[in-house]
Amino acid sequence: MKVFITIIFVLFLSISTNIIIDLLSGFKLSKTMLNLLNPFWVIETGEYVMLVMMCLIIIVQQIFMVMKNKADNQKGSN
């Protein structure tokens, strides 16, 4: 869970940094949002697959860690 929260926090910081830099550069907020989403409009199919796979790896890894911890706790209490 700590890893997931850390990833979300870093994502939030990255997005806010990009928005602040664009605003300080003189762009309007609407143009800033377009600049933020532009990389996702030019992504090709292979890149979408890699993005989804990376997200799935992170999520599945967290699920396995939780399951392993539950199994270890049940063994320890017996």
C-alpha cells in the first residue's frame, strides 16, 4: 500500500509541476491542460500496451504482497 501511495504522490507532484511551469510560461489553464494530455493523443498501440502492462504489474505485485502477508500472519498464529 505504501508503494501505491508513493506512486500516486509522485504522479500528483509531476502533474502539478508541469501545470505550474506552463502557467509561469504564460499559457492559459486550458492550454496547460491540453499540453498535459497531448502525449496520450500521440501514443501508438504498442505504447498503450506497455503502459497498461506496467500498471498491471504494479497492481498485481501489490495484491501478491498482501496475500503473502496474510498467509504469513495465519502461519504465525497457528
